[in-house]
Amino acid sequence: MKNVFSSKSGSLLFLLCTISLFVGLYFNEDAGGGGTRADFINTWGYVQALKQNIFIDSSKWTRLLPLHYLFISFLDSIIKNEFLLRGIYCLISLLVPYLFYLNLKLKYPKINKNILLSLASIVLILPYYRSSSIWPNPHVTALIFFLLSTYFFIKWEAKKNFKIDFHLILHIIVLAIAVYTRRYYVIFFLYFIVCFFKNLKFSDFTVICLLIILLSLPGFWMIYQYPYYLTYSGFSLKFYNSILINSSIMSFYLIPLFLPALLGNFKIEFKNKRFYIISFVIIVAVVFFMSLFFSYNPRLGGGYILKLSNLLIDGNLLFYLSSIIGLFMLFYISKENLLNLFMIFLIFLAFSNQMILQKYFEPMLIFIFFLIFHSKIPEKFLQNSKNIIFLYSYISIFLITAIINDVFKISINYFW
């Protein structure tokens, strides 16, 4: 294992990344492009209204589930200062890298803890995550409960006795809370139900399913009272749009995790090279075919590469190339384990929307890659600290360009 970090590098990186987050708070940074700040301002009235009636119809302000806003309303009733509330929420957002670190320690016990802490700290320089922390957003609140759920699941799975126990029940409960914060986390219930079916006795599996149904009852009641929670999903049947956009966005985060292999830092195995070459050619053909129908307004999101492609070359060529690369990397991961394929399918299904935002994937895809995918690549990546340095360089460039875009309103001026 190659480690160029000192024994304190992980702690130092966490401290520096934390300081940078609070500097961003001071300057009202919104490196996500301005949308997160607007979401916070537009829902502030809802936060205030919840103090009077926690069951108030939220449709005037948002169509998202109320749990996050109830929490912010509770904090505001105590703090009574908007900027101080945002500072407290930034402190709370530090739970995400900390919980990611705890998950990594469980998942990779043989990897140097300094490397794991360094990887976890990188969350704090991801532009969309920073925006969601600085301008309190349900995105961060949901991630806290999601990482708690994966922590309890990894604990349960490590025992290998595959019985119902305290950790399994906690996993299900906190994952349900994540769903009540952001609806799309329901895809993880579908994934974990398959895991339960594979590993539990049928009687235990039935009990777990009944628990999940019980926890879903408040959700059904909310849908009955306010049908827009279900109908306002923005689901789109233009799968050629969602496949190209999702694969492009995912390629953005997977490229720095795969690229070190091309630089010789670790080895990716291609046991049947001819098969992968043919698969790559098929992917190119599929992307070319879908590009003939592609019609998406970058004002509605679409990801960093879609916007960059239009800014640099006034077209979608770079975007299509990233979709090809993304689909090929996802194909490789899916070949390693069928559960990976199922997880990837669920991601595509969850974000087959009219509006697809990159913040949905950040840092969720990184968490999926290291904590959920059954793959040899994550551990190989973590065995060489140079890969962490490369990842920090990549994300730092991303953050700098995102801040420049926010300050000078480059994408807003171009697309609007």
C-alpha cells in the first residue's frame, strides 16, 4: 500500500476543508449556480408558516416532503437569526463527511485510516454539497440519514449471521427518515429488499417487509392529504434524455476514480478484451442513436459537462462523449456483480425526470461507489494515496470553476 500522506494529513485536510466551507458561508457562496440560494429564499415562508401549523399545505412554497423544513423551522424558533441558523446548519453538515468516514472504516478495515479520512473530507469541497450546506437544503439532511442507514447495514452485513437484529431495524428506520426527507431515496429500499431476500430466511424477510410497510403508512397518508407529493414527480418518458444526462453526470464523478488506473496507479482487469471492445462499439452506436432525438434545455440542469460543452463549442459533442464514457464505466461495474446492475438501473429510473440536476448525484454517487457497489475498484483506488491527491486536484478545479461561474454568472448569462 502506497501512502505519501503524513499521519496527520487526513485531520489537516478535514480542518482546511471545514474552514473553506465557513469562508464560503461568510461570502454567501452558491457554487451550485444560484439555485440552492433561491430554493432557501423561496421556502423561507414555509419554514415560518410551520411554526403555526405543522400540517400546512406546502404547495405554495415547495412540493418536497416537510421533514427537513420542520427541522429548520424548529432551529429558527430557537436561534431567531437567519445567518446564525445557516452557520449552525453548516456545522450539522459536517456529520456527512464524518459518517462517510465511519462507513469507510467499517467497509475497508485494512485501508489506512488517514487515507479514509482524507477521502471523506473531500465531500466538503464538492460545489453542490457546499451550496446545500451554506443554504440549508433537504439534500444534506437526507444524506445524513442515508449514511446512518448504510452504517447500520454494513454493521449488520459484517456479522454474516443474517438475522433480524438491532442494527438491521435501525438501518430500515433511518432509511425511511431519508425517504421522508427526499423521496428518491426510496430506490435504496428496493435495492436493500433484494439484499434481504437473498440473505434472510423467508419468515424474517416477511417481518422486515411488514416493518417497511408500517413505516410507509405516514407517507401514504400524506399522499392522500396532498396528492401533489406523488403527482409532482416530473417523471419523463424521454428516456433518451435521461440516459444520456445521467450517464454524463455519473461519468463526471467516475472518471477521477477510474483514470488513475490508466495512469498505472492500479490495475483494472479486462479478462475478455474483445468482449469489452464490442460492448464499447455498441455503446457508441446507442449514444449516437439517442443523440438524434436528444432535446433538453440546459436551463433545466443537465449537469456540468452539458453546460461546459455548450459554452466551449456551442454544441453537445463533449456531452455525448462523456455519456459514452459514463455508460462504459457503468457497464464495467455492472459486469462485476448483478446487484450493481440493479443499483444502476434504479438510479436511472429515479432520475428520469424533466429536470435532472447534478446536485442529486453529489456526493451520493461517491457514497454508492465506495459503500454499496460490489466492486474491486474502490479498494484498489484506496490502496494508493496518490489517487486521493489526484481526486483532490480534480475536485478543486471543479470547485474553482464553479465559484467563478457563480461570481460572474457565466452560465446564467449564456443560457438565459
